[in-house]
Amino acid sequence: MLTDVHVPDDVPAAVSLIAAGGTAMGGGTSLMPWLNDYASPPTTLVSLRRAGLSGVHLGGSTVTIGAATTLGQIENDEDLNPVVRSIASVPVRNLATVGGNLFAHQPHGDLAVALVALDARVTLFDETGTRELPVEDFVTAERPAALVTAVAFDRPAPGTFKYLKAARRRFNSVSIVTVAATITESDGLVTGARVALGGVAPTIVRARAVEAALIGGPLTEATVRDAAQAGLAEIAPADDAYASAWYRTRVFPVHLRRALLGH
């Protein structure tokens, strides 16, 4: 049963409360339904809305986003706009936070998929100090017992970041397949590829086999088809109320092509 809600005014106070057994809460869009459904621990919540973790900061080509920044606050970002607009509805986006999305279980967490493709870093703070970790490592391994304070990524070159989410409905529907990629080309050949997939495994997939199949060749239907074939060995989709594992596997090549080629 929930007994206490703390609203600390800074990060050290929040970390102390979490170390004492509290559970951090951003917008509460995932945590509160879970508490209501299961009526079980945690009993103490630590709201981060006054801890100074909201806002977007630009430093050269680097974008740093506070963990308590809502999805609605970054909806107009030049790179993240299609990502944010694919997530839930406007009221939910006005509550859900960037940091909270990193904890969403697949097939949720589409922003985290995009951040992996953008090679983003997460900043963590605990009683020992501050450190950085690649978002890819944070979302695919056991998450460290530290407070997420920010995420940061370097702006991709125009036209190199690609994103597509396939879902049953436009809003309030989880991913069937999410593809996020940063693709660089020179002289008509792919020179760099970083591809992340959502909805097709228990955790976000960094699709290294897809990347390897793309690099060195032209970005054409043939190379993308070969890359999708290679990627089938990297995915392990599950059945849920939105799609079967068979269906996700079947449509993965289609959505990879649409994400990378636009058709």
C-alpha cells in the first residue's frame, strides 16, 4: 500500500530518498497504473517534478535532455518529432517523461529505441557521484541502482536519421515493429549504419547484422532486403494482444524497407 510521496527540491535529496527505499517517479504513466493494478510495493514514491531535471539544453551539436522533461516538451524537436508523435496520445505525452521511457518494457519504449540508434548517452547519479553510460547498454542490461538525470545525443546530419513505428492504431497502441536508424552515405555507398529495433524481442535490439549487411553497398531495395534477411536471426518476437510473433517476423522486412527507403 502506498504510504508516502516525497517531492524533493534537488537531485541529492532525491537520491537520498531513493537510497532509503523510495521509488523514483517521473510522470507516473507506467508506475501508477502498475500500483493501481497490483496494489503492492513500492510504498514510498519520490516525485522528480521539482528536482531540477526538466529542460532541453543545446551545446554545439549536442542535445541534452533532462530526465523529467516530458515527451510533450520535446515534440517539436527536429529529430525526435516523428518519434514522440508515434507515442501514446497528447495527454499521456504531457505527463510521460524522457527518463521514464528508458524503463518501459518492450514493446513500449519507442523513444529509447530512437536514442539507441542515435548513440545517445544516459547520465546517472547516485551516492558515489555522476557517470555516463550508453543508452544501448542501459536498456539491454540490468539497470544500475542510480537515478537517471539526463540523456544526450549528438545531432545527426540532416537526412541521416530514419524512424518508423508500425502499430495497430495511431495512438495508445504498442509497437508491432519499430525501426530507428542513423545511416551515413558517401558516393552512393553506405559508410555507417546504426540500427535499433523495438517490438521484436524482450529488449531493444541493436541490429548489428543488419548494419553489417548495409555497410559498403548502396541503399537499395536489394541491399535492404538482404539486411532484413540477416536481421531475422537477431529478433525474437513474442505474442501479445496486438500481434503474434509470427506476424511480427513476417512484417519486419517490410517495415525495415519502409523505414530506410521511405516506401
